[in-house]
Amino acid sequence: MPTVMVQIPNTPTSTDVARLAGVSRATVSYVLNNTSAVRISESTRRRVHEAARELGYVPHAAARSLRAGHSRTVLMPTPTIPVGSLYSRFLGELQSALGGLDYTVVQYGTAGPRGDEAARAWAELRPVAVLVPGADIGPQGVAVLKRAGARAVVTLGPRRVDGAHALLMDHTAVGHCAGTHLLARGRRRIGVVVPGEAGLEVFSRPRLAGVRRAAHGTDAAVTELPLPYTEEAAAELAARWPRLGLDAVFAYNDEYAMLLMRALQDEGVGVPGDVAVVGADDLMLGRLLRPRLSTVRVELPSGQDLAELVDRAVRDPGGDPEVREVLGATLVRRASS
Amino acid sequence: MPTVMVQIPNTPTSTDVARLAGVSRATVSYVLNNTSAVRISESTRRRVHEAARELGYVPHAAARSLRAGHSRTVLMPTPTIPVGSLYSRFLGELQSALGGLDYTVVQYGTAGPRGDEAARAWAELRPVAVLVPGADIGPQGVAVLKRAGARAVVTLGPRRVDGAHALLMDHTAVGHCAGTHLLARGRRRIGVVVPGEAGLEVFSRPRLAGVRRAAHGTDAAVTELPLPYTEEAAAELAARWPRLGLDAVFAYNDEYAMLLMRALQDEGVGVPGDVAVVGADDLMLGRLLRPRLSTVRVELPSGQDLAELVDRAVRDPGGDPEVREVLGATLVRRASS
DNA sequence: TTGAAAGCGCTACCAA
DNA sequence: TTGGTAGCGCTTTCAA
């Protein structure tokens, strides 16, 4: 009885390709990488390509970058907090822009360690650059990454970190914009809706602080209003509205603003008569309810810009860290304020 | 004149650690990996840790997995289309669940090649498993990945692919659910709003087809209504509403539903009197306008479930591909239908 | 024009 | 208990 040999499909290496093509591994490498310093005959070239295709050969990225001593990988830890669609679009742009500059963008799931701890995990991948959303890294972490060969570390968040480039996104500007507007409209007792959900403090704290800053030195008062994102919570807040004595409210974003506005209207509170309402992020949603919602439109830089910054930094790792303020906030006045 | 030596901070390797600790590289490896097969004296252990810390040593993941012959990397190409918050939550869950099983989840930016072409790029990273959102891969691509050592390929999308496990998300179920409901409410001329934006066809086509299927064999008629996501487009559609002669509409999702409903109301069309409206995805938004929007709630599997499927598949790569229908659709009736 | 061989950083086998 | 060393897959220098 014949023994049936089950062919375990071992991953083909360049050695396999060389053997099948009847050439050396070196030649295979030359051909597949189109090395210009070496001239290979057309017939050999064909044989190698043929063999590679036949075996379904795919080069081993790790081996390659190990040999090369560097990679073209840009690492971007995925933010732990859900961020808006604006930000997703920015990320998409960024990815294709970096792709155009021949980098490979890899997002790394941040389940597990945090902060400088996480930086060690990132460093194991030996990325050429790291883009850190939020401020979830310290100077220590930056140092670890640089030691591991990262030629650029860029933070996208509220504050700069020593040794890293920074795209500062100062959300106090958003609150300040709203606050200034409400004051100009003659409002003096301003409530600020802050999400009851955990995890959004990174954005909500600064937005609240921005309103406070706008009110500073005036006779206006600012009241913090925590609000979970449920109809019940909104109704409950609306029910005790008269006792709060507020004539304006700035909500964390349009969603919270609409939730509250609806509840206020159901409770008989007039908008903008009794209370002016301003949201943020300029979602379509805000144009559907009546009155239409005034909002703070937030602008992010183009992904192309950031991609170019990364590329510059990679090419000149010694250069001074670039620190740039990139968050634009403009008020879009509609009917609610 | 003394020469100033600029110390270029070369990335420390295990050799550096060994030298500083006065031991061999083997010992360093044993200590840092807590190899249980070998007993190392407490003092050596301390010296090694000390040296590693002092140098800021971080192991080289590529070298390690090259040596090991396999990785614990689960690769997930990032979807090219913007997907809902439901899906983002699912991804988050999935990441931490896989993290708990000691896998490293890496999202890979899909700017550039598509389909089986892209599969080659993914294969270069030698992931142990690949999770492909959408159906952007064919049997060829699956084969390439398996050749490259992937022990599991899982598609998350509308149809299965030969050789890969499949989490089938059949969006016709969503449309079918809405259609059945509208028919039961006595409606017979059903419009279906389809996003005017490109890229969402993957979801919108099946949802439309689902309504058609529900209407099949009845005397009801289904009309496709393309609608870009702008107020102007909605107003324009609402203006020619009377001529369409429809008594019901199912919109791609709650956002499009609300946009249209608002425009219809502005035009004097009564909801649900003149026309019943049903959305999808059960967004909070749907509860804010009046009448409250009926919607199809979509349920995805838990990230934990998928993580376990991946783990099973990795442990038993020979097993039959699992194919599972995972998209649940239930109608949430509110006031608009 | 092609091949032999060194070596990137790491782990694991075998010896001492 | 520790060290020597082979070799993972690849690129690149040097020789032929």
C-alpha cells in the first residue's frame, strides 16, 4: 500500500524561487527588487519572475527590514476614545497621503498598556515614525521610541511633549468661540453640557475651560452640566431647568445640544427666547431640528500637511521639533442663539 | 585639539545588554523571556534586568518572529468605506478581546492596491490571521495569505469566499425587515432612499434588494430614490414628492430618513399620515425629531465571539471554514410608521 | 552576468 | 547554571 505524502505547503522563500529558476538567491533578489546597480539578462529575469509567480512567492517584510536596518512603517496607535467623523476623514486622508510618499501606515490596537508603557510595545515594531493621538505619552516614551530607531514622533493632542513634534489641537478654542458668541448675544448665565460618559474628558474639559476663559473678567457665570447621552437624563435635566436660572447653554457637541434642546422644548422652555443653545462640530443633525442649531465648526489640518511634516521629520531627524497649532474654530450662527 | 566624539545613540541589542551584564546573549534571552526550561540565578537575573533597563533595551519584534517562524499578529485591513458607530464599537471590542487572547491587532491602511493585489501586501507581514471587512478579496487572495502562513482568514461581509471563514452580514435582512413592516401597515407604494454618495453601495444595494424581496409576490411597488446627503437635495426630492405617488419610504439609515422627513414636513407632507417613514441603525437622532422615527435596529456579534472564532481557527487551521450569519435586524416601531 | 557568503537581532539546542 | 552557535529570510559586497 503506497504511502500518501501530504504536501504541507511550506511558505516559499527566495531560496525556493532560486532553486526553481536555477539561479542563486542573490540573483532572485536583484531581479525582484529591480536593482539598478546590476544588470541581469532578460532571459534570467523572465525565469525568476516565472518561478516566483508559480510558487506564489511573497517576500518576508520582517526579514527584509531586519536586513535593511530600518522600515518605512509609520505607526499610529488607534485612539481609545471614539472620535468624530471629521477625525476619521482626516485619518483617511493622512493614510493615503503617507501611502503616496511610500510609507506603510499601520494602526496598532491600544488594548493593554497605556502611556510610556505602551511606547515600549510600539518600539518593538521599530517604526520609522509614530503618530500619537491624544497626549498618551511622556518624554520617557518618546525617548524609548527614538532609541528604537523612530526618526519622528508626532503627537496630535492638547499639549506638546518634549522631544516630539506636536500638532496642537487646543479644544479650549472651541469653547472660547462659543462663549464669546453667547456673551456678545447678551447672555450672562451660561451652562456648559459635559458628557456623562467616561472617556470624552480629553475633549470636554478643554471645551468647558474655553467657555470659562471667555467669561473671565466679565460678569457672566459658567455652570457645568453633566449629561449622559440618554433621553431620560435630558428630560431630567430639563425638568429642573427653571431652578438653574440659565439663559444660555453650550453643549459638548451637536448631538448633546440637540438632545437637550429637544428636552427643553418638550418642557416648554423657549429656544432661543428663554435660552440660547450652541453646539459644536457642525453635524447635519443640527439643521434638522427647529430652530436650527448654532454650532462651532471645527477644522483640522489636511492629511497631506501632516504627511509632509512626517516626511520632513524622517529625512531630518536632527531638526528642531515642529510645534503647530492646527485646530480652527469658527462659529456658525443659525437660529438657536 | 581633542576630537569631539558625538555618540550616535545606536539602538541597543541583546548583545549590548549581554556585554553590560557580563553574560552571554543566550542568558539575556532566557532572563527577559522568563524561559521556564532554564533556571537562572537570582543575581544574574537582576544584573540582566538592570542592564536592559539602563540601556533602554526593547526587543526587536521582527527579529523575534523571524526566528520563531510565526507571529501573533492579527491583521485587519481598515475598511475603505466609512462605517457606522456600531461597527466601530464592534472593532473596539474585538481588539481588546483578541488582546486578551495574546494576539496583537494591527490595522493596515488600504490606500493603494485592492482585492487580491492587496492580499500580497498583507501577506508580506506574515500575519497569523487576517480579518477582511467587506468582500474585497477573492479565493486567490485567500490562497496567497495561507501560503504566507496565515492560519486563518475571516471575511466580514456580504458573501463567503472559498477557503476563508465567513461572518456573513447580509444587509438584505435590514431591508426585508423594513419592507415587511411597511406592508403589514398596509402600505403599497414604497420608496427606498439610496445614498447619492459613492462608496456606500455595499450596504445600500442589499438593503434595497431586501425591500424588493419583501414586496415580491405582493401587489406592492418599490421605487429607488437616490439622495445625496444635503438639505438642498432633500428639499428637491420633497418638492416632487406628490408626483411620485408613494405612501411609504424606507431610508438607507436614520440620518437619510431624518433628512428626508424634515424636508417632507417642510413641504406639507404628513408623516405618517401621507407617508410612513422607516430608517435604520437606531440612532439617537431618530428619537429627537417628531414624529419619532421607526427604525431597523441592526445587531452585530460580540467582539468576544469573533475573537474566539479566530483563536479556534488559528489553533486548528485544518478545520472546515466556519460560515455564520451574524447580522440581526429587528424593527423598532415608533411614531413615523 | 552570476554566485558565495556575511550578517541584521533573536531564540533554542546542545555542551560544558 | 551558563555559553557557544546555528539559522530564521533577506540584501549586498566582493570575487569569479
